[in-house]
Amino acid sequence: MGCTTSEPAFLYGWDDRRIMCSQPVDNLTGPDPRGRVEELFRLAANRDEVATIHAHVPDQTITTSWIEAMLDIADADELSFVTYAEMQPGPRQAAVALAFDDLAIDAWYELRDRLADHGAHVTFFVTRWGSEWTDKDKDKLRKLHDLGHDVEPHGTNHVSARDYVRDHGLDAYIADEVMPSIEAMRDAGYPPSIYAFPFGETSPEITDAVLTHIDRVRVGPRSCPY
């Protein structure tokens, strides 16, 4: 797998692919993503495909004004919003799959009215479920889920898959990081449909191993195979 900067790599065409690539759009921790987002949304609208993008912590890695701007751009391009659980082979539609990663539940919860104003359902990829989520945090996530948002696994301790496999082996990564994360989401009432690699990084060997335990995986630009 190599690094990609091609917009079509971050489009889902309602097919049966098992590796999904996502474009990071945090504007406080990376280069200005506006141009790429505008082009990606335009392509999604023209091709009846889904633009796949993700961010992390509102007001820390991404400004709420930029989140609002992306919602406005999607509306202007007549894109609907879909979650990863909804992205299954079938009739094509032009859409955006916006995701937020990690564990910024308070900041995510504050977005609920903004998202609702745009009819936007998003996906939350959750990590460190057993170590850092309080009962109050989990209650807020449940409320977001009940509003129509998706919740998916993102690793037990948010470690680099490549580094963990190098230091401990592939079997240990599956046993320590992947399966507990998948099972925790399932036990909490969020049936997993996709596993997002922390930092978006993996290898073909790791990806193949994870795909024996879940239908699909999500990767970032540096591990995108398309």
C-alpha cells in the first residue's frame, strides 16, 4: 500500500469493496483542506458516489466554523449524509460520509444540533472504550446513536498497527487491539460494520488479518490501496 492524493480514492461507489479510504479534514493540525473538500464533494455529486472524510476533536483539531462550512458545501452540492453502516452495495446516491475519530465525546455531543440542522448523520469511531469512557460519556454516545449516528470500533488503545505488529506480532495485535474493540462495541449495542485503523495506517498483511474478523476496514491516505 502506498500514499495516495487522488480524490477518487476517497469516493465510495456503492460497490462491495472492503477497504475504505478516508481523507482527513482537520484544519487546525494539517494543511487547509478546503480546496480538496470542495473538489471531492463536486466529484461525489457528479458521480453519485460518497465522499469519505474524517476529523477528530472540534475546536482542537478542527474548527466548528469549518465543520459548519463543510455542511454548507454539502448542502449546496445537494449531497446527503450517510453513515458507514449505511454504505452497502446498492443504488447509487451522491453523499458525504463524515466521521469523527477517537474519544472527544463532549465536543461531539455539542455538535448534535448543528448536525441535525443539516440532516447530517455521522459516524463516530471509538477508541479506549474500557479505559477512558465514563458512564456519563457512554450515555452521551448512546444519545447520539439514538439520533441516528453510527458508532464503530477504532482500536483498544489507539496504537499504530504497524508498530504493534513489529514489536509484538500480528496475532497479538488482533488479540489485544482489534478483537476487544470490536467486541466492546458489540457488547455495548453497536453492531460493528467496519474497523478504522488508528492513524489510518496498516499493511496488506495486517489488513487481511483484520478482515477475517469484520466486513470492512477504513484506512488513511498513506495506506490507501487505490
